[in-house]
Amino acid sequence: MKMRLLIFLLTGTTLLGISSLQAQTQQRGEVQDQEFVIRKDRVLTVPTQPRSFERLPVLPQSQGMQDFVYNMTPYFLTIPALQVQPTAVQKNYRKPNLDLYPGFVRAGYGNFASPLLEARYMSTSSDPINFAVGFKHQSFGKGPVTIQEEESPESHTVLSGDISYFLESAEVFGSMKWAQDKYSFYGVDPNFVSEDPIEIIQGNVQNHFQIAAGIRDIQKVGPLGYEAQVSFRNFKDSYLARENEIGISGLVKFNPAADWSGSLGLEYFSTNPEDSTYQVTRNYFAIRPRVNYTYGDFRFSAGLNVVSENDSIPDKSSDFRIFPVLKASYQFAEEFGFYGEFSGDVQRNTYFSFVQENPFLGPSDQLLNTVNNYKIAAGIEGQFQGVFHYRAGIDVSRYNQLHLFANSESDTARFELVYDNRSTVANLNAELGFKFSDTYTLGTRLDLYQYDLSVQQEAWHRPIWTFSVNNQIKPVEKLLIQANLNFMGGIKARGDASIRAISPPEIELVYETINLKTIADLQLKADFKITDRISVFAEGNNLTNGKNMRWLNYPVRGVQLIGGASLKF
């Protein structure tokens, strides 16, 4: 061991000595001759190393899930608790002014000793009961005809009421109406001479009372809708005319899809009219199924009118009738579209409906419904520029028992019903409307009629043409003006009868045809709102002071003016 250590020391000493000797051979600071070669044209290049031999970067190694330990140091602050004192917000929720005043009263007076009184009251809430009552009276103490200080007065009074009770998905409703109309038979034939002319002007008081009750759904967007109603009406006049009516009607609507819909309507009426020469019971029953289809701008409707009525008509084959109902329309664009219809029906007529059309109707021999065997109609309609709309069409209808009014031969102051067995009526009509915001609205309509009759000489007291122009102007917010102009022409009345021999021994009655003057009636109405509750109004009828005569021997009153005020409360 000692020997090895000795050898190691000797070897290290020798090596140190050699190194020291070499270092002392070159003196510090000495400059020696050296040669440097600089080559400018030499380019050093490094060979491209493929990326496949690059080393992948070393990713950090996942440490796995570890437990973290946090030291929580509590800090205690001496802050008092927050004291909250809630208070109610006082906000004035103003009810929007929607002109929902429950009460309305209007009163006025005009020439011809004509007072006017109208009142309405209704509830503004429909939860769960809604009701409304109304009253209106207007009379004319003086008329166009005066005989020995006997005037031809006229008056109208109406009292009505409606009530509805709303359930969750249905509405139970009821209505009542009582009306009284007083007329004078002042239609004196100028060729008629009476020893006691004061007896010519006679009064007739017509009263009718009707009541109805029913139920209908209020969810109009559901797959099924319905409505049912029962009604009763009583009518009588100062003479021998009486009529009671009981009615039941119902309608069910189906909406199985967005483009399909259907309905089924039912009607039943039993009427018991009586007059000086008859007392009968008239029944009317109708079923009206419908199917509607919409495809884009195309609309189609198909159905039936199944009607049974028991009017006594000579050579009547059956009380049961079926009529098709086909309707179609297509709107090519907003500016232009067309429509068409082929249908038939039985128009139900009653003594009350006849009197509403002609209040001077006297005793009648028979009441008949009007059978519309077919109706063919077609036309165009559309609108443009968002303010104009138009409609024009033509329809041809074939009727049985078309009713007409003619002066009675025994009393020319009264009218009687006459019927034409087979009639064809063609109607050409056109409408044009214009609306410029709420400032101005215009509506016009023209109707031209042509009658082809089988029994009657003329279409007694039916117009050949009618034309109406209705204007509504609102120049300022508080002023509303209405100007209406109505024309009716081509009316023919039946005069005296004469006998004409056809071929002996056959004879026929030929009536004198009296052409009535064209009726022109100009109406003006103005309503000015002083406040939201108080308004004043003025009305004028027959401002051209025309000697209009809608019914033979019955001229109307001249210029009629009336003014007054209204109050909402």
C-alpha cells in the first residue's frame, strides 16, 4: 500500500515539472511571425437535417390529483347590521281614456213637431256579467198631408235590453226588444172623392215584442265552435193582423286544419199568422252544411241548403227542397281578384217582414215564402294604393213566388201583396270605396235591375236602378260630418184596372202603369264634440225638398231639420 502511494506521488511530480518547463520556453509579451489566409468566395453551408430526426419536445409530466390545503385566517369587523325599512311605491296608474262611458243621452227637436230622445246605459266590465239597455223615441206630429186640420203623424219607440254571463269558455246571453210604430194611412188617391174626408186619415199602431236566449263559445280559435238560440216574437196591429213566432237555431263550426273548415247550421221556425181572411200555421225547417277550403289565395266553399216549408201553393210537388251552394274566389294580386257563386235557397217571409218593408200594408190573402231556384253570380274585386277598393259583378236569379206590393183596389190608401209565379231577375252592381286615414271616407254603390215576369205586368214598386254616395269627413278631431246622397228610379205603381178581351169569351184585367218620379234624397249630419262628454249635433234630410214618393199616394215630408245635444256619463 505504501509502495503504491509512493509511485503515485512520483508520477504526479514528474508531470508537474514538465508542464512548468514548457511554460517557461515562451516569454510573456513576445511577438512571433504568423500567416493568415482570407478567402471571400468561400460559402459555408450546413446540410439540411430531415424533420423526422428532430427530437420531440419534452411535455410536462402530469402530477395527478393532489390535495390542496388552504389556511383560513378569520378577520372580525365591527360593522352594525343593515336596517331595511320597505315602503310601498305610490304610483298613479291612470286608466286609459277609451271612451267607455257607461251612459249616453241624446235629445233634440226639429220641424214637423219632431222631438227626439235617445238613452243607453251599459256596463263597461264583462267579468262575469255584461248588460246594456237602450231607449229611443222619435215622432213627427205633422206630416205632408193635411185634411181639415187633420195631420198625418208618425212615431217610433224602441226599448231594448241585452245581458251576457261569461263562463270559462262560453257565453250565456239573452235579449229583449219592444217596439211600437204608429203610422197614418194618409195615402189619398187624388181622383178619389169622399163625403167624409176626415175619415180617410186613419191611424195604425203596430206593436211587436221579441225575446231570445242562447249560448255560444268564446274561444274562436279552437277546433270546435258552437252557438244555439231560442226565440219568441209577437206582432199585432190596430186591425186584425196577428202573428206569433217560435224559433230555434244553431250553428256548429269545425276547424280540423289550417286550410280546412266546416259548419252545420240548423233553423226551425213555427209561425201562426192570422188576418181578416185566414189563420194558418206555417213551419220552416232548414239544414245548411258547409265545407270551406283555402289554398293560398284560392278559396272554395261547397254545401247544401236543405229546406222544408209547408206553404200552400197550387200544383206544389213537395214541401222538401235541396239546393247546392258553390262559391269560389281567387285573388291574383292585391289589385285584382274574381269570385263566382252558384246557389239556391228559400227566403223566409213573414207578415212582420212584409210590414217592415212596407208599413202601409193592409189585409193580405196569403203569406208565401220566396223560392230562389238558382242564383248565378260572378264578378271582380280588389284594392290598390292601400286606399281604394272596388267590386263589380252580375248575378241572375230565378224566383218562384216573388212578392210585390200594389195598391188595393178597394182602398187605395192600403197596399196588398201580389206574387209572380216564375220570375227572372238580373242585377248588375258596382261598388267603389276610398279611405284617406280618418279624415275622409267615401263609399258608392250602383245597382241596375231587369225583371222578367210571368204573371204580373210590372215589378210593382221595385226600383229599376239605385245609386248611393256616402261621405264621412273629419276635418278636425272634434268635428264629424256625414253627407249622403241616395237615388232610386224606375219605380212603377199599379193603377186602375180595365178589362181587355183576348179572344171571346176570354178576358183579362189590364192595370194602368204609373211611373213614379225619381227619388233623390240629400242627407247631412254634423256632430261637434265640445268636451269628451258633451257634444252637439244637427241633421237634415231631404234637403233638396223633393216630392219623393216611395209608395203611390204617399209623398214624404219636405226638408227635415233637427238639432240637439248629447251627454256621456
